[in-house]
Amino acid sequence: TGKMLYPNAVEELRSCDFIVSAGVKLRNDNPAARYIFNNIQKLNKGAGLYFHPVGDNLVPTFGKSVSIFNHKPGDEEYVMLLLLDIFANKDKLPKEIKDKLKKFKEKRKKTISKKVMEEVVEVVEDKDGNKKEVKKKVPKTIKEEVEYEANLLVERLGGDVENFDEELEKMLKKKEQFGLMVGEDFYFHPKAKNLANLVALLEESSDFKIAFIPPKSNALGVALICDLDEEEDGFVVGYNEPGDYKISALGDGDFNIPAMNQQEGTMTNMNKRVVPLNAALDFDGYELNDILNELGFNNQYTIDWTPKLPTNRGFQVVNFDDLPNEFTNDQKENRGYILANLDVEKKGIEIEDFSNNPLEGEIAYRCNPQRQFNDFTNKAHQIFEKFGVYASSDRAKELGDRVVVKFENGKELELEVIEDDRMSGDIVEIPDFKSNMRIYDIFGKNRYAKVTIKKV
């Protein structure tokens, strides 16, 4: 779209009264996103659409005006196509998209219940025994067959195709601000580039506020500062991740560095805000700045790098000690600064052919339990969620206590089965919060994987 970043901060979605979640496992991926989606229903008297393959019994509790689509993994492109069909200005859509939308419309018939007033005649008798006929109208329910235009996208995505249009009309009544939160399922996807183009097309053809949920803390900052490779090869240095040489704040690596609460510096959050970090605990050892100085740089402190962050990526030339760091009494955030959303060369939106092969069979989903995010939360004594295979109550009973999960790439995991009574359906979840399990290596560039699960 000619911009470096997604258009809106996640926080900006709070003002919406209609919200769509696509590619986000709301209960697990990000608490702030979950609160925003829920509060739009409760506080703004809003409505919303929730798209995700894994059934979640928490989402229906957000409100009666949330329509839930538990579609198949791999059908995310069709999610975006449905959103374009419903919300886009059709005059702004390319011909190939408009032609594709027409193919998903079909005339069908359905039976509806209809109330009519029927005239009936009753014979009444007065107190003198005289009889007379009285006509009156009474309501009667009849069945009637009507023709309607079925949206086959709704059907493909697991929705109620017969009643969706009527339900959507009620949901959209008096709605003025629309928001879309896009999540990690779209980034770790075989058709990620096409999904990016479809999201950009929605941005250009509708009034949606669109925000992305980063997969990890500071992921946006890392993506802006670092040159990212498509493939991992050669000698790898891992920073709190596995590698040939591991730099770690966990005490399990080749070189110890401070944890996030032991160092000063900045991080970039999901609201596109560069915020300062202050040391809460002492650390007696080397920091990243010491490594950089060995490579020929000459900064006394790590925070000396703050004003040197690249301005061509949206950062500002501001000294660390000059960054504000407070929340005001009216609950507004006044920390750091917001990244500039710079103009970049507009490449144009090119939509590729859609995938028509959703995942079928036994499926594992890379997803952490609700309170676990990484090795550091796993160290917290107050968090007890274990590493294992998470499954719905029915699926957990089928699987037993322990299973071996075999992936198509030949890798295997033997794990404890953990019941999650808020999950529904047959897809199981495998966490990634323990880096030494190398779950990202096993799943690769996808968040879903076809697997074979056997009881131990």
C-alpha cells in the first residue's frame, strides 16, 4: 500500500464497534487483543466475526453478536475473500477478485416459518341462548419455500449459509467503526504473501482499521532493525534461542547476558510504540553493548544506541533519558514515541491463485497455553501450565495419558496429554514456550502441521 507498517496500532481498535479477528487464537496469543475484542462487545455494544480453525468455548461468552467461523487450516485466503465480499467497495476491487466473488454465489431454496393472519369463524351463544357467527383474525405460522442467494464462502468457512445474511444485517445495524486484527496464523502460512496482498486490498477498498498482532515481544522492532533471511544456514548464534553458539539470559548458554528486566534499552510493542526499559534487577556480567564494542564500536552504555536506531525505519533521534515513561491519570500511555509510518515504494497488489487444499486428517497447531509465552514465563513460580499436547476434553479421553506425535518431516515428540476444557474439536495444540524443544524447527514456516498421533 506504499507504507512501511500496518496502518493502525492495536490500541486504536478500542474505539471500533465492529471487530474482526483473523489468524489470531484470541484466548492464547495475546491478552491485550482478547480484552479489546471482548470490550468492544461489552462496552461499545458492538459485534464481531471470529475466524479460527481451533474451537474455543471462551469466544461465545464475549457476546451474542459474535459470529464464529471454525474453518479448516489453510482456508485463510477465503476468510479474506469473504471480508472483501462483505465490506469492500466493489468499485475498488480488481476484476479477478470480482470474478472470483461471483463464483461463490449460488441460487438456493430454503424453508422459512412465516406468520400470517387467518380469518376464522366462531359460533358464540349469548345468555339468552341465541347463536351467531363471529369472524375474527388469529395468527398462524406456516412454512414457505423461498429462494435466496447463498454465499458459498460462508459455507466453506463453516458458517450458517442459510441465515448468515439476516444475522449480519442485524450485527451491522448502527455500526460505524470497523476493525480487523490479523495474527500469527497469517505470518506462518504457505501463502503468507498472498494473504498480505489481500489484507492490503481490504485496507485500500474499505474503511477498516487494521492492526497486526506480533508473534513475540519486540518482534516488530527486530523485523525493522535486522536483515531477515528466508532460510537458516551456516553457523548460527542463538539469542535466547537454540544455535551453534547460544547467548542466553537463562543461564543455559555459552555466554550469559541480562534478561529483559536486568537491562536498560528500548523495545517496540504491538502499538508501534518504542518504549524505554529500566533495569529492575542487577546483573553482574557482559551486555550486548560489550559484544558490540569488541566488534569495533565505542559506546559506553547500551542506551547510547537509542538515538542511533535507523530513522529510515521509522525510529527517532531521541536520547534514552529524554524518553517519557508514564501512564497518565486518564489511562493514556505516554511512553517513548510512536514509529513513523514512512512512505515506501508502492509495489502494487498482485493476487495469486488461491490454495484449494486445506489440511485434513490429524492436525497439530503450534500454540502456547493461556499464561505461557516463553522460557521466562516458564520459570515463574506462579504459572503452572505444563509443556505437552493440549486437547479438548473429548479428544484428550481418546488419546489417553501420553502420545507420540509424528510429523511429516520425520520428527517425533513424545508428550503428556493435557486436557483443555475450553478447547473443542479434534485439532491438538503443541506449545513453543520451551526453546530447547526446538518446536519452530519442527513446524517450520507453518503454524499447522499434519501429524500421526499414537498412544504410548
